Amino acid sequence: MKKIGFFSALILPVLLVFGFYLGGPFLWMIHLFVFLIVPLMDFLVQKDTVNIPAKEVSKVTKERFYRLITFFWVYIQLGVLSWGFYMVSVFELSLVQWIAFTSGMALVTGGIGITVAHELGHRAEKIEQFYSKVLLMTVCYMHFFIEHNRGHHVRVATPEDPATSRKGENFYAFWLRSVRDGFRSAWELECERLKKKGLSPWSVQNQMIWFQILPLGFVGIFFGLFSLFQQRLVWEVPVFFFLQSLLAFTLLELVNYLEHYGMERKKLPNGSYEKVTPIHSWNASQLVSNFLLFQLQRHSDHHAYAYKRYQVLDHHDQSPQLPAGYSAMIILACIPPLWFAVMDPRLEKWKEVQRLESVQ
């Protein structure tokens, strides 16, 4: 059953394409699905707290199906985004249509695409890392490949981590800090890597330089081809590309915001921090949204054991639990007073439980 469930991610590009051709209010079908139907189904369907038996983990980890579906997504995303370039270049869209179509595309490239890029970026195989970078290229966020793996996973739940939101910090302040400092951190980490090899930061081996060039080259190819065929400068292509990229990585930052809100690791007498465990990330085991997001919501286990593939991630009862899946929590995060009203008492209650358990 779970194998079938992971195909649910394909619903989003289908809704986007059909919504565009049907036009009118149907352009919003993908938004309705993500932010209304999915939360409703999460609420109605029982949570999935069942873990794969230890004796089966190795077998399930090695099943090629789970890798192939993520590979397949890469080509789906490239195809849908290319189709989007063509649509905005040949159809005259109103402002409302631009908003609906661009944000709908971001739900595909950011909501699912970055999730898949995140999964593939954690793998040691070169082909998976390559596919991760391709997906991140389509949303102008390639530095995430460096910062997430070598920065965030090392510094998570500490003041040094740009992607860990602080208690009382609203999403909009967090977005600015995480985007700015995450980019800076990626540059610093890459420069450190090159320095250890005795290379200059301006070496052609500096991935960060290529990570700025490749998205421009990608959209430049489509801009050039469509301009040539249509005998005009198709300004719509780069505008659409950069707008959907902005919205896509904003979705990523929304997810970052809710995954570690208020989480703190204790500082040890030697100056280092305690080991990352499943109690340092918010967990959500809503069945429907976990299918859609390749079990990203089992984030507690992912941070404790980053080497594990998405299909074998575990639910941990001792982890702090979000009251709903990511689709609903994203809406909540966009409304700071509502977010604080829901999450701050939950955070303090959970921390109090941890304090009592540590005393015992």
C-alpha cells in the first residue's frame, strides 16, 4: 500500500496542467488540494505511527522502487516547468492568472521538488546527488545542497543554525535570516573545503560559483529558444522562472520554520553541543501528507539518522509532535499571532515534560 501512496505526489502536476487548460477558478485546483483537501484528509485519516520492523529495514532500504520514483520525479518536474515556460510565453495572462499559475508551479517545484532534492542530496551515490542539484537549479536554491548537509545537520537546534527558528520569532523575520545567513554559510563552508585542498575560493572547483551560473544558464536557454521562435523577447519566461523560484524556496523556508521551532540542544562543558536525537525536531505522522512529501514529516528520525532513506524513517513517540501535517502548519506559520497561540504553549508543555524526565 505504501508504494502506491508515494505516487500521490504526481497529483500536483496533474492538477496544475488540467487547471490551466480548464481555466478560470480551476487554476486554483492545486491550491485547494494542498491547503484544504490534504489537511482535511490528514484530520480524517488515522495517523501512521507504524514503523518497519528492524529485520525488514535492510531489505526495504535496498528496494529500487523507492529510488526510481524519485528519479522519475526529476523528469516530471523538468517537463512541467518547460511546459510552464511555453504557456506563459504564448498565452496572455491576467494578474490573477499569473499569481495562480506561478504559485501553483511553486507547489510542484518547491512543495514536492525540493522535498525530493532534499532526499537525494543526502545520498552518497553520484547520480542521486546530480539529480538533487538539477532540482535545486530549477528553483535557484542550489546552495541548499551544501548548507543543508554540511551546515544545518551539524548545527541544528543551536543558535549557530540559520535554519532553526527561535521561540517568538515570526516566519517573516526567520525567512530573511535563514535565506541570508544560509547563503553566507554555504559560501563559507565551500571556501573552507577549497582551502583544505589548497585551492583559491575563485577556483573553477568552487561549487558556489557554478550554483549561481547554472540557474541563469538554464532559464537563458529557454529564453533564447522561445525568443528565437516567437521573434520577440519573451520576458515572461525569466519573470515566471524567478517568481516561481522565490515562492518555491519560500515554501522550503516555511517547512524549515516549523520543523525546528524553539528546539534547543544543550551546550556541554567542553563547548560542544549534545548529540542530535529525535527530540530535536518536530515530528508529524499524518498519513496523507507523509505520502505526498515522501515521509519528510518524520523529521525527527531523519535528523537523528540522516543516512536513512525516506521509506524506512521511523515515528518516535518521544519526539515533539506537530498538531497537524505540513500543509495546515504552513498556513498557520503565515499568521504569526495564530502560530504563537498554538505552538508556544505546546512547546513549553513539551519542554516541561523533558525537564521532569531529566530530573527522574
